[in-house]
Amino acid sequence: MTPIRLLIVDDQASVREALAVMLDLDPDITVVGTAQDGKEAVAAVDEHSPEVVLMDLHMPVMGGVEATALLRESRPGLPVLVLTTFEDDESVLAALRAGARGYLTKDAGRATIIQAVRSVSAGHAVLAPDVQTRLLDLATRGGAPEPREPETVASLTAREREILDLIGQGLRNGEIARRLYISEATVKTHINNLFAKAGLHSRADAVRLALSLGSASRTEK
């Protein structure tokens, strides 16, 4: 078998280099390139044609969630394996919604990461134990908050719905502002309004609501 071609994406140079050295030693993996943000990652995929992308989440310029979503559109068969320090509900749900095939935290050992790369390359999904527990907890709680009244969500403006969707994709306020060409203060105002209308208490609630609305839309189609 030929080694799995791996692209490593992380905004910290020391982390990128350490991962590249560590993983390239495995006979089943060859590191074909690295990138320091999501924008570089998308370009690097075209340049190096990796078979797996090891992706950090929160990075400047373009985060891992947005990059994963773009890669899902342009390279639907390319598995993305998230490796991040974040394991909160918002990060997990946003990454999986964007199309990530695996989700590990950075306390994972070398053997775990290597096995995960092999697994997603073979078409399997991989979740860290803590992440699995979080998803089970979400499922137990119903997974996503139901709007208190249909008209409550219907009362959201087009811009508020747009921002809700971007929150669901894992974008932070500054990233949303740049995407929509508006100020960060304006983004915060819209978020406060949609939180009040939909009865949300946290960004994790907003992510779950965005997921539920997206699922409902797909079902109607």
C-alpha cells in the first residue's frame, strides 16, 4: 500500500512542525505539505493533492470550519480530520456540520492520531471519547433547541437568519463581520436581537438552532 498523503493545517508553526515530523515517521503516512490557516489549506489541497487533511479549528484569516466547508464543496471525497484544543458543543457541532469526518483533541497521543488518519482515509468516522460523550449528551437533551413558537423564528430578519447560519458554521464575530462587510459592532447587535427573539442563551444554543433549522429545510426539500 502507498502511504496516505497528509496535509497538516495549524496556525502555530511549532505544532505544525512537530506533527509533520511525528507523523511522517509512520510508514503508512507521508506529509505532503503544511498550511497556517484555512485559506492556505484550500490552496495547498490544489497544490499537493492530499488524501487526508489534519485541520485545526480556530485560526486567523480563515478558520478550520470554514475551510472544511469549502473543501467539502470542492473536494467532497477528501476527508478532514479535526485536531484542536477545543471540545465545546459549538466547536464540535460546527466542525461536523461543515463536513469533518473526525474530531480529536490535541491531547491525543501519536498512535491515536495515526490510527485516526488511517480510519478517515478508509472512509470511517472518528470521534475522541470526550467528543462522543458530548454528542450523546446533546442527543439526550434533544440535540437542538426547538423554537418556542414558529413565529418567533419567522420574526428574524434576513440578516439575522444569515448571521445565525454563519454562527452555525462556527464563525466568530470578527469572521462574520468580514464575510458580510459590516462592522463587528453591527454583528453583535444582530446577535443580541436574534438571541432575544429565539430565546437563546449561548452560542452553543445558536449552533444547535442553526442545525435544527438546516435539517428542517433539507427535510422539506
